[in-house]
Amino acid sequence: MNVRIEDSWRSRLQAEFDKPYFAELAAFVRGEYASGPCYPPGGKIFNAFNSTPFEEVKVVILGQDPYHEPGQAMGLSFSVPDGVMLPPSLKNIYEEIHSELGTPMPASGDLSRWARQGVLLLNATLTVRRGQAGSHQRRGWETFTDAAISALAREREHIVFMLWGSYAGQKAQLINASRHLVLRSAHPSPLSAYRGFFGNHHFQLCNDYLVQQGLSPIVW
């Protein structure tokens, strides 16, 4: 499966790799990938960490589950490869950015450009079986990604955490809001975007906060 994780993250998360739950998780994931299509491709499972080293994280955008249809998941929350049709949630994210900042709507759904600027695009669960949303939940990934969030919250300062929807909102308990900016709203999915995602001003609030801390804003 060619699974590797960037060194700065490996050093923070090594204790998780050494725990019994992770051995069970790894065995489960290997079995799933061997038995049928799973996403993202094995080499992209840790793409969020590999794209944004620990010390470079300025923003965390938390998703729940990878996309579960062919060609979509690339190991970055909400992101799809260039040339793939924009999923509804990502389209709504782009619409909110356009409304807030006036930037044009991108044609590409590849958010690697955000990751390179310090946006950790992390899903709580890092793998999924084809066509079966949530099929790899409650197998241990959530424990692992909670540890990553906790490490950032504990060791770093002035990170912006964007928590959209009730599931992501639960992660606020891992974050000291006196050291970081926690932004919560409804999820950008079509079912909930009009219940508080549209008009949340998170992208402007994020950049204002980063500038206040002497950091460069994100080019959304």
C-alpha cells in the first residue's frame, strides 16, 4: 500500500502507532484494501499530513469521511483531483469564499494549493470502502486523528480550527480556545448549508486572525 507519513507528524504520533488499537486498525485497513476497492489510494491515506508538516499548520479544516466513489478521494478533506466534478459541499465552500472575498469560483476542486499554504485538510476517518460511506468509522481512525488534533492544540498556538457540522463541532473539546481560534457553523452540505454555513464569514475571520498574529493570510 506504500503508506508513509511525514517525519514531523510521525514523531508526534509515534505513540499512537505503537498502541494495540493501531495494530488492529492497520490489519483491518490492509484487509479491506486487499478485498476490494477502497479510497483514497494507499499512498494517499496520509496525504493531509504529508502535504502540511506539523510546524507549518496554520488552519485545520476537519471533514468526517473520504469520498467513497471512484476517482474522488485524494486524502485531503473536501478535495477532489483536478478534472473531477465539484462535489456539492465543495461547491458551497467555493460559493461562500466568493461571497466573502469576491474571488472567482475555481474550476478545479484540488485543494492542494491550500495545503501548501498551511491548511491541514484532515478527515476524522482516513479510509472508506467503495460506495459505502462511513464503512471504516469506529475502527480506530478517530482515535488517531483526535491525537493529531490534540497535538496541534497542545504544542502550537494561534491555529484556526474550522469545525463545520455537529460531528466536527464535537472536536472543540480537544482545543483550548484561549490559544487558538475555533470557528463553528453548520456543514456546507446542501442539506445544511442554508442553516448557518452560508454567511458564516469563516474565511475572512480566519485571515483576519492570522494577520493579527503576524502570519500571512491564506489565498483561498
